[in-house]
Amino acid sequence: MPKALITGITGQDGSYLAEFLLAKGYEVFGVVRRTSHHSYERIDHLIPRVRIVAADLLDQHSLTMVMQEVQPDEVYNLAAQSFVPTSFTQPVLTGEFTALGVTRILEAVRFAAPKARFYQASSSEMFGKVHETPQHEGTPFYPRSPYGVAKLYGHWITVNYRESYDLYAVSGILFNHESPRRGIEFVTRKVSDGVARIALGLETELRMGNLEARRDWGYAGDYVDAMWRMLQQDEPVDYVIGSGETHSVEDLVRVAFERVGLDWRKHVVVDPRFYRPAEVDLLLADPGKAARELGWKPTVSFEQLVHMMVDADLERLRPR
């Protein structure tokens, strides 16, 4: 039975990946930080099939000890400070987790499990102020947030360890991927939650930032399949993963309100407080290489994704 170690297992992607790997017959280990409060709601249904191990991306020794103990065949580094607005207010902490944390776990792999295959969660935010559209594996990077800069460090240190130490280490440059398990602070979930509350009479307005920003949104459950496929190839190669479609935040809001039969213009208020200091205007993936070499394609459309998220929040908030 192959063994997989997942950092960030309590997050959106980690929970879907754990489900995916368990279904394929893996023994799954999840890295969590020791805290007085456990936030396992996304993986409660997977315990005890998932084995929880304690380590911290800020602590080199704990990561090395876990790697030595588990001896995984595959390592998926999904842990990060991943909310872009927070990276502007906490840039140093973002760098510690999202950038240097990658180096620490690569060091743990190098010393304690050098035969393991390593996946790094890179981000389309690295493209930032885009040089070309659509963005592919050869598109130059120009990050526009401390989060994007930290992810770019993590991306290049993964390339460096691959080339310097002959590790099987890859980066998946994933464009925005969402689900009902997305954190409430992210714009897609903010919209689905807000629409559900307005539809149920719990709120009357939804305050938003830049409605013109465009993103390539897909379903997180599809994207963990791509992560796994990257680690099954003969040689370690980086891939762009996305839907190949771009939609504005206004499109997101419109489709969400249409799901509950409401006109978004009667409920949405643009609030300058929610604008970023430096905006990323347009992200659009060219996932052609992943389709050709990995056989990967998304299965959930933009509209299906938005409907899924609104429906889930309606169910969650509806009085029992």
C-alpha cells in the first residue's frame, strides 16, 4: 500500500486530496500543527482512516522527524498562508509559511525520504501582472502580492532542489479552484454565503470589492486529480492547471444571484475597503500541456461550480 503525506490536510485541497488518495488505496498521513483547538471539520468523516501526525512548517526538526517516521512514497505540500489580502497585512508571516516553509519540507525530504515524490502547490498568483494571455508554463512571472512573491519563492526552490539534489519534485501552477469547502473569506465562498443569506432573509446586501477582476475558476475536486497525476509521470515536470476560461467577479455574482432568482444589482454594494493595494486584473490558464501529457481535463463547469456552492450554503443556513 503506497503512503502519502499531506501538509494542509485540514484545508479545502487537503481534504479532497485525502479522499481521492484513500479511494485509490493509499495510506494517508496528514500533517497538522499542535493547537488547543482542532479544526478538522473538513476531514472529520475521514478519521480514523487518515492518520494525523504533528509537525509545523516553521519547525525544521518536526518536519524531518515526521518524514523519517512515515517514510512516504509521495509528499503533497498544500499548507500555506493562502489568503492574498492577509499577505498584505502579514507579509513576514506569509513569507515564513508560504516561502521558507517549502524549503524546510524539501530539506526534510532530502535528508529523511529522498526517494519520495514531492508536489508543491504553486499558484496562478505568481503570474500577477500578466505578460501574456493565456498563461502557460513558459509565461514570465510578475507577482503582485506578498502571497504571490512567497509562492514564487516556493516554486523556484522546488525547481532548485530538483536540479541540485536529483529529487522527484514538481510544482502544479494551479489557477483558482473552489468548492463548498472553501474558506468563507475567499471571494467565491463570500459570494455563495452572502447570496444564500440574502435568499433566506438573513441579510439584505453583499459588499464587494473590484467586480471587474477576471479569474480562471475551477472545482477543487478536479484539481487534486491533477496533483496526483503529476507524481505518476516518469520524469518530474511542472504543469499549469486551470479551466481555460475566464470570468469576472461580476459574472460570479450574477450567476450566484440567478441561482436563487434574484437581481444582483439590487443587493451588491461596491466597497473600496475590499480593493487590493495592487490588483491582478486577468488570469486565464492554458492547460493544454496537462491535457496532452497527463490526460487531465476539468469535469465541472463554472456555472455548475457556482450553483454547487450556493446550494451547499443554502442547505447549511436553512433553518432545521
